[in-house]
Amino acid sequence: MSNKPRYNPKIHNRRSIRLKGYDYSQKGLYFVTMVVKSRACLFGEIVNRQMILNEAGSMINKWYNELGNKYPDIRCLEHIVMPNHFHCIIENTGANVYKEKGAQEGGYVGPPQLGPPQQPCPIPDEPILGEHKGSPLWRVIQWFKTMSTNEYIRNVKNNDWPRFDGKLWQRNYYEHIIRDERSNLAIAAYITNTPSLWDNDSINPGNKKK
């Protein structure tokens, strides 16, 4: 029997465990899922349990890989573009890129005690805790959504990409704080295997079991 940790999508997938007062700009790993509005399949298709990206899907990959250039304290790790959603692991390295002279370095104090699943994470309207230290997760996601949406719109106009309904992405995103290396490996494996699970995925518009 394999001793590899299993990732249970029914428990962890697409559920926010956003903690009140938790500093999302501090050092740590975050499993993030973003979903296309109305679950429209705009980024390609699954063929023989493999994700085949179209031009839009390749564009999503491009902007994800740009996050590290935009935010020096952010590293882009395991990820997958699916027909109508995107999974990724984002690492905040804890680099104090906004540190001012005399400011105290913000350190990682260890994983919080996680509570039960709550609601999806909204994009906040105002700055929140820790923004003076590093790049908060919500701002990183907001930039990614803005850049990918703008490029998609340009291609709708210039290259006849399929139109989307009002907004490209759902306003909320879903995140899970990765607490240890065991969880990190399990989630990375889940991301890699996501195309093989598409037939039973609740976000698959053709899945009658959802």
C-alpha cells in the first residue's frame, strides 16, 4: 500500500479557509482556485485525460508566470489551466519588498489553527493587514485577473475569441493555506492529476452528477 498522502478535493477543493486577522502577505504557501464566470469552458478541452490548451489557455499560463516579475516576493509553483478554471500553488517567500527604513521585518510565525470551511474569498475594497510588508494574496490575484481579462478582451476584438458573460472570472477566488510539506506534495499531485478527474469534476458543465 502506498504511503503517499492523499488530497481529498471534497474537503479542500474550492473552499476558502480565510482566517480573520491572518496576514496573507506573510511567508507561506497558498493553494488557489479561480473559476471562469458561468463556468464557461474558454481555455481548451480535455482529450484522453489530458488538458489541451487553446490560445486563451496559453495566455492564462503566460500571465501566471509573470507574477514573479510583478511581485518579487512571489514564486509561481505547481499549476494547471483547466477548461473553465485554474489551480495553482503560490508561494510568498516573505521578502520584505516594501520595507521602509527602521521598519521591523515581518516573520513567519507558523501555520494557524485552521477552522471549518467558510465562504469564498472576496477581493477586498480596502488595503488589509500586512500590505506594507509584502504582496498580499488578494492583490496578486487581482492583478492576475486584470491582466488576463484585458488580454482576453483584446483577442475577442482582434481574433474572434469566444465572448464571455460580463466578466471573465468569478469575483471571488478560493484559497487554502498549505500548512506543511506533506500537504504541499499532496496538493501538487492533485493539481497534476486534475485533468484525469474532469469527468467527475463539479465545475464540469457536462457532469450530470454535480
